[in-house]
Amino acid sequence: MRGYLESDLGFYYAFGAFIIAVFVVGLAAFALLNPAGVGTIELVGLSGGFFLFMLVYFISISVQRLEDGDSF
């Protein structure tokens, strides 16, 4: 695992997974603390926007990996 995180791209992938985990835990905590706080439309918009952001994030990592010729 340590060798995986020593490369830049491995770190970026791990950081992306961490951000996804923080988002999911945050949504779960918000749903537990305030169940009526977020409606379906807001939740779909928030989750859809986050999905698009993470999609662009991982695509940019893949493009950089192709440019550098870096492989794990």
C-alpha cells in the first residue's frame, strides 16, 4: 500500500476515494441529524453535481497517466 501512495497518481486516486467517502458520510450524517432537511430534488442535484465533479477528476488523472506514460 505504501508503494502505491508514493506515486503521484496513486495519491490522487486515494485522495479521490477519500473525498467520496467524506461525501457519503456527510450525507448520511445530515440525513440522521435532519431527515426533512434535504428533499429529493436537492439530493439528486447535489449528488449529480458531485458525480460529475468526481468524473472529471478521475478522467483528468487518467489523461495525466496517459501523458506521462506512468503505469502502476
